[in-house]
Amino acid sequence: MGGAMEKARAAWGETPEWVRLLAEECDRTSMRQTAARIGVSAAFISLALNRRRENLDFVRARAERELITIRVTCPVLGEISGADCARERSAPFSGANPVRVRLYAACRNGCEHYNDKEKESC
């Protein structure tokens, strides 16, 4: 068992799946590489592993999206990974690309994977 997993178990006791996957990825690669992979800073990874912050939803959502192989059904692209779905949702609008136009509309018009915080930032 690596150092990240030991820290997570000490802090969490019964580690949630997303924390376990985060720790395993840190032990397999490094904290910095894991942070880059899921799109957060290494400091956030450390906070999550050591349970040093009350609200870790941001890190949890990113860890689940990138480390758990979730498949979703996109009305435009068909079955895609949760990570691909998140990338498509956050990609900028381009009226020159018909697929981007369809994705932009589909994501913002009732897709269950598109949340209110993303709608506010547009």
C-alpha cells in the first residue's frame, strides 16, 4: 500500500470509492500527475486525501468523472465517457462547426448531465 492510500485511510477510515481511486492514482503516478489529470491543483488532492476540508464536492466530481469509467448517452454523439461528456459541455460555442452547434443546444436544453453552475457561467 502506497503513501497516498495510507494517508487517505488514516483520515477517512472507510474511504469512499472516489477517495480510494484518487489515492490509488497518486500512488501509481504522483500527486502532481493525478492533479493534472483531473484538472485540480495538487493542494486540492492533498486536502481530499487528508480530509482537511468540509466541502470536497468539486474534487469528488472531477475524480469521479476522470477516474471512474462512466458511460453516458449523448443525444448528439451517442454513448461516450463521462470525461468526454464533460469536455464537450465545457467546450466553447462555434457556429462554424455544425456538431458544436448541435452539442451546445443539446447540452443546454435539458441534458441531465448539464448542471446549473455550468449554465450560470455561460
